[in-house]
Amino acid sequence: MIPFLSLKDVTALHGAEINEAVSRVVNGGWYLQGKENERFEEKYSKFIGTKYTIGCANGLDALIWIFRAYIEMGVMQPGDEVIVPANTYIATILAITENGLKPVLVEPKLNTLEIDDDKIEEVITPRTKAIAIVHLYGRNAYTDKIGALCKKYNLKLVEDNAQAHGCKHTDGRVTGSIGDAAGHSFYPGKNLGALGDGGAVTTNDPELAAAVRALANYGSQKKYVFKYTGRNSRLDEIQAAVLDVKLKYLVQDNAHRKEVAHQYYEGIKNPVITLPDLLPDEQNAFHLFPILVGEGKRDALHDYLEKNGVGTVIHYPIAPHKQECYREWNGMSLPITEYIADHELSLPIGPAITREETAEVVRLINQFK
């Protein structure tokens, strides 16, 4: 069996250190808002290249707090528009609508699977206040054109960096430090994953950082004094300690992902399979390895690989604008996004998969008819 991603095997790579870190917290008797959070936030800020990291409960909350903080700061108000890729995990869009903001969906480029920067300016209006980019699949979505548009129209740039820990832009900046603020997820399956839910906001803006930290702590900047109507959304000490261990190995683990990805790019030769453009290594953290399968063949390939012991996952089978929770959008036509939803299949990739396993996946795919 070749699982899509074995979390047990991933954890075992650094198991001794993780067990020691967890035991240290358990035996230390301090489980929230302590030294483990301070240590991880400091190290993650250094890794990302920002002044501030604020740990929170999960990646969705991280994005929610960014937009909520901008509203509290008077930068945005309910009803304002946020441009966002139409093909993304729904959390990006949920964070926008949760704050009473209006998502403006923009199609991706089929060859990159990332937001089409040529289609952004035409949807900018006087109500547009931000562009939210998503480094989907671990691929860098930022372009200099997007940066120029933010400057031209005085827009905030918010990064959804949930899938791209360690990814970089061409100028060397790490994703999560490129925009005005970024949301990060530490869901267990991520490149930098905790042993449960976890998330963080990174930014260089001290006012935003202070607002986010307060909002995620009941709205309080001082004990029993509440500036905002916030929520309880904090990263616990055990998760912070685990993340501190795994952060040390992130570059190494990402390098293994890149080796696996190159094995796929060099080995897959089936004409029914289309691979997205190969980016320079530093611009792809290879959180996922998406392929596009020929018309009507995606489910057959999924079943064939599963029958032969290979796990695959579809990211994502129903586009956000076709979900019941956004039924008012169900009549929208976004053909590229819909094509990706109908044809995408993600192959096994991660720090624990072996070269032999990857070669077997390639062999099976090339034999598929």
C-alpha cells in the first residue's frame, strides 16, 4: 500500500524529539500562552521574514482575524470587496464572508492553477479593498503584476499561505512575508503540521498584529479588559512545541518533496495526464502534486490506483461557487475553475514517501489506459 499521506510515518521521522517536546510541556504544567508559544512565534517570524507571528487555533481563524482586524482598524468595512481566486479551498472565501465582506471571484490560469493576474484589474471597483491570493497546492501565486495593482489602487494584499510553508517568490521573499498579512494553517497534513489544529498570522504591521492577538484572545489586550468582541482562538503550548521541532526540518522535508515531484515530472508519460507548469524549485513547496486527467477519466484513474494500493485525493471536487452554502453563486459560470474541479487528482507526496514508492506510482500511471 502507498498511502496518499501517512501522518504516522511523517510524525515518526522526528518522533523522538516530538515526544520529548510534548513531555516537556505536559510535565511543565503550563499549557496556554506560555514560553512554547513565544519560542515558536519568534522562530517562525525569523523563518518567514516578518516582525510578528501570532499563533491562533487554525488556518481559517488566521484569515478571519486578518479581515476582522482591518475592519476594526477602519481599513475596511462590511460590504467592501475582496478579490479572491475562484479555485481555492473554501476557507479563504469563508473568512471573507464571515466578516461581511464581498468576495469577487477571479478565474485561475489552467497551466499554473493559480489566480490569473491578467483578469484582476478588470474587476477592481471603488469598493475593492484587498486582493487575497492563495498559494494553492504549495505553488507561489504572487506575481509582480499583483503587487503593482495593489500599489496602484491602494489595496491590501492578504496571503493564504496554508499550503505553502517554505515557498518563495523569485526575489527570495518567503510566502507569508510578501503581502500586508498572511494566514497560515498547521493542520496535521500540511508541510508544517501540528498534531491537531493550529494556525498563525504573520505581518510586519504592529497595529494589525496587536489587533489580531487581542481578537484571538476574547478581544482582550489586558486581562479582564476587552477592547473588541473577540473569540477564543489560541495556539496551545503542546502544538507550539511540536511545531518548533518540525520547523527545524521543514527545509529538509520540503527538499524531499521536491525530489518526489521531479520524479513525477520526469517519469509520467501518459497522454491522458496533464501536469501544471514546472516552477523553479524555490517557488513550489509541493504540499500537493496535482495532475489534470483527460475528459471523463479522472474517476477511473482514481479507482485504478486505489485498486492497486495507491491513495489519491481530489482537490477539490466541488468549486466554492457551486457549494450549497453559497447557493446564490450556483448559477455563475467559471469554466476554468469548474474544469479543474472535474479533472484534478492529487498524487501521493510528502516527506515519508520513498523513491521506490514514487516509481511504482509512475509505473501504474503510465500503464493506465
